[in-house]
Amino acid sequence: MSFALFAAGVATFALLYSTQALLPAVSADFAVTASAASWTVSAATGALALCVLPLSALSERFGRRALMTGSLVTAVAVGLLVPFAPSLEWLVVLRAVQGAALAGVPASAMAYLAEEVRPKALVAAIGLFVAGNSIGGMSGRIVTGWASQLWGWRAGLAAVGLMAVACVVAYRLLLPKARHFTPGSLDPRALARTVRTHLSDPLLMRLYAIGALFMTVFGAVYTVIGYRLVEAPFSLPQGVVGSIFLVYLVGTVSSAAAGKLVGRMGRRGALYLAVTTTAAGLLLSLSASLSAVLAGLVLITAGFFAGHAVASSSVSRTATTGRAQASALYQSAYYLGSSVGGTLGAVAYHAGGWSGTVLLGLVAVLGVVSITLYGTHSARVADRRVRASQPGRERRVLVAAGGPR
């Protein structure tokens, strides 16, 4: 079961970001700007963001396994058509359809594991699924980069499509039938009430904003970095640019270490460390030295994955009801941040070069700091009120005001 969802995670993220490493080649072939080509990434992540919540509701009615299977088969079928897109407009449309289809996997996978896996094995199973996500995102970019260098960007997309076919076949053969799923009713009014409850929770809204802003930085940097590296003074070949995404392995390590960071520094302390690391990486990437740029990417990646792990895990801890919808809303904000970051990062690069993209990233990082500082202030004010109204009692944590340290 765990390996089946590992394969599903690889296929999902290899397909979702399949054009990101190819953007310079797409721009050259269609004679368009970086901002126009970036829509091949932003359309997919934006469509996924919009579809995660409704598909999570459908999984409650029709089953996690059925929805994931339908999503992956549809996305792979579209992925085999993507290399034949006759124009940029058609490429963007196909990528949007692909992103919408892929939304069924993150909308269902965690719930499936929670229902079917023994509690003692759940953390390991979820960890393997998340590892599949990061490895899929990394390997998809590397495969497209080298295939593009050898045979062109369309061949790169075809290679990822075939890789995804193999992953989906493995997923379907390995994934057992659900034994503990109980179908629920599709009640739009109940779903709307749950969503309104989450959106009226100040802490959840802060966590959604933090996830979106972190992903804005990450989406901007990795959408544009290929353009910088293929141009002077670096002039790297497409295959080498694709291999830059090996840096994702750093993110796998930093996200795994996020739990220990929270234990030592508290949630907000871990977030401050994450944004400081990300900001340092952005500033270091301004250097004209390739080694400094790569070191900057390492810091940006480590900071992003740590911040994302802290924010996403805090959502599940904060939501007392409707956890699936709370997580779906976080994923919607997260992928909207990716879509916005990719597009704005390309626009900033077109207007001001890499410095423009870095400035956009620093503004997003400042937003995370401001939100975290506000949460800290709100928690302290609420704590003082509790102490004043209930003298002598043990301090209790006010989640709505900002949560535990």
C-alpha cells in the first residue's frame, strides 16, 4: 500500500511540474517571453488548487481509491497528448486539464492512508508518500532536462509521460481495495459550513497565508532559475539545468527535520528560522558565481520545505473538526501560491532580471515574518487576558489566538 502511493506521488509531481525545467526551450520554440511560458506551470498548479476542495468532497462519497485511480489515469492520458500541443495556448489548456485531474491524488491519499493503515505504521506510510512527491518533482525535471537536451522539449515531456504510465501501472497493481471506507453523503451545505468555519479561524487563515507565501517564493525561484542558468555568464546546457533540481533532496531532509525544530524552538521559532534561511538563500543567489547561486538554491530549498512542513502540520493540529477540508484549503492556498509565484516571478524577471525575482521573493518572506509576528503578539495579548481573568490557574493555550509557542 505504501509503495503504491509512493508510485502515485512520483507520477503526480513528475507530471505537475513537467514543463518547469523546459521553460527556456518552450520560450525559444514558440518565440514567447518567460512570463508567457510560465503559464504552462501556473495553469497546472492553479487548476489543482481550485479542484482540491471539491474533489476531496467527492472522495467522501465515491471512495479514495476510485478517485485517485480516475485522477491518475486522466492525468496520464492528457500527459501523453501534451507533447503534441501545436501552440502555446493549447499547451496551457492541456496543462490546466492535467492539473485539475491531478488534484484528486492529494485530495484523497492522506485520508486513504489514515483509514487503511495501522496507527503505528501511519507516520511511515505518509512519509513514504511525501517522499514520492519530492522524488517525483525532482526526477521529472531531471528527465525532461536531459531528454530535452538530446531530442527537444517535446521528447522531454513524452519521457515524463511514459515514466508516469509505469508509475500508475505499479500503483494500480499494488494498491489494495479499501476495507474501512464508509461512503458519506454529498451535502454542499455541510461542506460550505465547514469551509466557512475554517476560513473564520484566525490561526488557520494565518497558516494558509504562510503556506501560500512560502510557495510564492519557491514557485518564482524555480520557474525562473532555468532562464538565468542558460544565459550568460553561466550558459549551462539544458540537461545540466534540469539536474539542478537534485537540490530537492535537501528539502526532503529539512522537511523531515522540521518536527525536531518545532520541539526545540516552538512553531513560530521554527518559522523564523525557515524564513531567515530562505532570505539568506535569495540574497546569496544574486552572486555572479555559480557555486554561490547553487548554495543559495540549497538554502532557499531547505528553508521552504521546513516552513511548509511546519505550517502544514500545524493545520491538522489546529482544526478540531473537518480536518480533511482544513487540509484541502491549505493545499489550495499552497498551490495558488505556486501559480502566482511562477507567473509573478517570470514577470519580475522580464522586468528586472534575476534581481526582480529575488525582490519578489523577499517581499513574500517579509509577509511570512509579519504574519508570524502578528500571531506571536496576538497569543501574548490573549495570554495576558487569561491571566487577568483567571488568576492562579495554570496557563492554557489559546489556539484561536495564536497557538502554542
